[in-house]
Amino acid sequence: MLPFMSLRCFYSSHPWSLQTVRSFLLGLVVVAIAPALSLAQTTAQNSAPALRSVKSLPAPKVVARYWTALGGEKFLRAAGATTLRGTVQTAANQTGSFTLDRCAPNQLRLELVFEDDRRCLGITGASAWVQTTRDGASTLVDDIARQRLLEGWILAGYMLDAKQQGIALRSLPVVEIAGQSCYRVVFTSRERAVATGYFAADSGLLVRLESGEGVARQVFQFADYRLTNGKREPYTITLEAPGAPSLTLTVQEVIPGSKFAANHFDIPTSDPTLDVPALLARITQNQKALDERVTQYTYTLTETIRRLDGDGRVKETEVKVYEVYPLTGGTRVRKLIAVNGRPLSPVEAEKEQRRVAKFIEENEERQRKRQTGKVDDNDEAQRRRLSISQLLRACEFYNPRRESLRGRPVIVFDFRPRPNYKPTNETEKVIQKLVGTIWLDAEDEEVARVEGRFASDFKVAGGLLASLKRGAAFVFEQTRNAEGVWLPLREDFNAGIKVLLLAGLNISVENRYSDYRKFSTETQEVMGNPAGAPE
């Protein structure tokens, strides 16, 4: 089973920009064979009598039938890596070849070759990337990356261990596709990537997969399943995209038990001319300066918290807006001004002002302790100031390459826990669970973006107090304003959390920073000039 690739650029007579290539190649196009909703409604109306005889099944049972149809769960777990090879043909009768390497639970590498042109898509389990002969390699971000990561688990991991991977499953009503009744299962990741699988009711096999919306959307169709080396594989994959001829991929060879190098699924490019230690040292110093610079600004923070049910659907959303002000010692205080679009009432505002005043008094006490040498380990400013250096110490950075992000040149690294590193504090213990990617602005040498996810569970006090589930992920971005100053832009966090003995909670938190203003006497007046505010 393959992630979608549009090959429109292979037969176009016009030059393509990187943006266009991203839009039409390697799983980055909008696929519109037929809108899923319209398909479901039409087939339900035309074949209602037949569908009444097929009752919906719980999502786990549909997936379990799929495992059985492929060869059995036990066999799939022991199958190891697999390579598929074959030909690809467009509706315009252009032909090429493809190679697909898969490794459970979520690693995938697909290469398409037309004459002298080559396109490649890779999914490492922590990130996704594309590479073209014309434009080189690029690490995917945002919705497109999230969808590719979910597809990597579906297509390379056979949908095994959904709970451990942070994937929620739910069933939809049965529909009919091409004359056959199909069960439907919706897969939702903790990062809220969504895909819907269509499974033939008679065979249990996956015949269609719809993934994502907008520019991240992809549709896969699978047919001609054959038993090969004890496991069924689809030997025909038909792909369609708007504005481009359809593609037919035909499998000619299945190689089980493939052995891949440790870096086989990583983005295949690097820059050996980079002095990585010196660059990271400069980045660390620049980040410290940025942290200090942020204390010169007030800004607006919009915090959106979504609580999700067990199926990955949003059951509650709360939006809070804060005004944030710097305090002595680099700490910041947040003043709540609105909840769910409603400003605070006079009573609520007065209560919030008292809370802010108390926080400022406590901060002043912490600063006095610091001046006497009694450092407060819970000092927010100190934790923030050490965050980048902790990441650099606790993680191993590898595979440096030059790319572009938001129209600016960047240097990109992947990172993972540093072998044999012994954490010195709780923050570094958390960092030791992370894998991900960091984008560094090549001109200003500032951190532009950090994206990480937990490769394993993280437990507080052995799990007695709280635990953070594998698959939890975060994104942090900084941006360059018109004056050339880098400031925080956004933070996203998605996780499954269990606190004490309470039931688990799936949450999504989005923080957006805006309206930066230099801190001044006028700003103090907005705060009510609480005691301890900087003059």
C-alpha cells in the first residue's frame, strides 16, 4: 500500500516551482475522486436494501478482520520490513518504476522514477519529507506532515497497536463502493490528523483510504490482493488527482524481510560544510538574548484548549485571551481578559487583578531569594532560559541540511536522545523522551521552529502522579517582525494525559502570540500598576 504521489510534473512541458511541486507531488495534492460525504449519501440512497443486510461493526473488530484477511495479527507482527517494486503508468501512457520500502510501525520510503526524473517521499515516524531531482529535499510541516505521519502508521504498521501509537478509532455507517458494501473506520491521531479507511465487508480488506482535507488530502484505492509469502498485498493501486491524469501502480515483486540501514528512512541530504558545534553554540547564545528581549515586550496570548473524547472528536473547547507583562527577573505574568469571546465581568476582572497582584508579590520574593543565593528551582524564567541549552545537551542532532521555511533559508536538523546521557534535572528527563526536528534561520541564526514528539511514555513519580502518553507532540515557532526582531509566534501541544488515578484525558492546546508592544509606564497603568511592576 502506497502513500499518494501525483506525477503531474513528470509530463508537464512547463517548468515547475517548488511550491507547485509540493502541491502536486509526493502526496501533497488535493485528491477529489468524489467527496466522501457525497459518496456516502449517494450510495446509501441507491443501495439501501443491500446495506440493511450489512450491520456496522465496532472499529476494533473491523481492523481485526483486516489483520485476519492479510494473514493474521501474529504473522503481521513477525513479518518485519518489506519492499515492493513495480511499474507506474499514467493515463497519458507514460511509464516509470517505483520502489516502496516499509518498516513497522511507521517508517516508509517511496521512490518514483520517470526516465531521468526521480521523486521520493519518506516517513521516519518522527517527521516526513519529500525530495525531487529539480528542487532537492524538503521537510514537511503542519497539516501535510501530520497526515503523512498518520498514513505511515496505517500503511507500514498495518494499524497495529493503535492505543500505544496514540491513534483513536471510531466506526461510521456502512456504505457501498463499486458494488461492494464497505465498513468505514475513522483514524484520528493525537495531533488531530484524520483518515477514513473503507474495508470490504466480504473480504475484510482495505479498498480505499481518504486522508486529510484541503492541500493535505489524499485518496488511495487498493485492488487485486494476492497472497505472497504468507501475506496479502495489493498488486494494483489506482490514484487520481484533479487536473492530472490518473496513475496506476502495478506491483511486480514483493521482497519480505528486507534489511535497511539505520538512516534509510531519513531525508537523504546533508551539508558537510556546516560547522555544527559552532553553529549550535551561536544559536544557544542568540536564544538567550531572545529570551531577554521578550522581557522588554507586552503581548497578547490566545490560548485554545480542546478536550477530546476517546474517538478523537472534540467534546469541549475553551478559548482564553491574556495580556502578558514582563516582571523583574525575566518572569511574566498573564492577566486574563476574555473567555470564549466574552470579556470578564467587573467582578471577575477584580478577582483577576487580585490574583495578578499576588503573583507579582510572590515573584518579588523569589527575586530576593535569588539575590541572596537561594535560587528557586521553580523559577519560570530560569526554566525558560535553560530550555534551548538543555535541548542541545540532552539530544543528539544529526542530518543537517539546507531548506526553506516560510520563504526564508533555514538549516534543519533532526534530533533524538543522546546515547548514554544522564539527565541532571526533571526537564532533561522529559527531553530525553523526545525525537523531532529543529529549523534554524540561516541568516539570523535564530530558532525558527522546533517540532518534537514523545517516542515513549513519560511518567511522573513512576506514574503515580501523572503520565504523558507516547505520541504526545508539540510545535514551537518564532517569527521575525518588521524590525528584524525574533519573537515567539505559536505553541501547539497535543497529548494523552493521566493524572493520579483519574481516567485519561486527551487534550490539544494552541497558544498564539500577537500584538507585541514595548513595555512602558503606560503599560503599567493598564495593569493597574500593581506593586513590584518594573518602572
